Amino acid sequence: MNGISSGFGAWNPIAWALLFIGILVVGFFVRSRGNAGYKRGTGQTKVFLSGNEEPDASAALHVRGRHLYWGMVEGLSGYYRRVKELHTGVLSDYAAWFVGVLAVVFVILVLVR
């Protein structure tokens, strides 16, 4: 089987097509071995929440960021209290901080060298 050759390697479309067909055959075989008793629209399709009923409101399932990162924020609360005062939300302030820190790093690198 000759393929398409380039400077970076060879590509054989027939081999890739046969591989794709083989993967499809294996996939359909695995799917055919599934449970034949499965029925859509019954209790089998309900979400499993450790035996609890699913809440009606979808907002009840939403995990907010303050809850997700609670441990990290609580552990670094001293740092966050100090940094919160510096937070303005203005992009030019962040750019100035970036340039300032970059200048300090540059000076340190020049002095150490």
C-alpha cells in the first residue's frame, strides 16, 4: 500500500479508512452487547443522586465559585484581604502592575548576573 508522501511523513488514506471501519465494527459490537432491558422515558433514565430525589429548580444544583474554592480562599484569607484593596477592576492598573513587576524582575536579573 503506497500512500501520500510528504516531507514530514507518509499518509495512507486506505489504511486510515480500514482502521476507521474496524473501529466502527468494534464499537457496534460492544453496543450490541448492552442490556436489552433498557427503556427510555422510564425510571432508568433518572439522574442518580445517591438515592435522593432530583430538585425541581436547576439552580439548586449549581455550585457557586465561592463554595467551590472555599478552602483555598479561607486558607489564603490574609493575603486576599490585603490584595482586595489594590483591586480596582481597571485594565490600565493591571497593565501598570505587570510592567512594574516585570521591571523589578529585570533589575534583579541584571544585578544577579
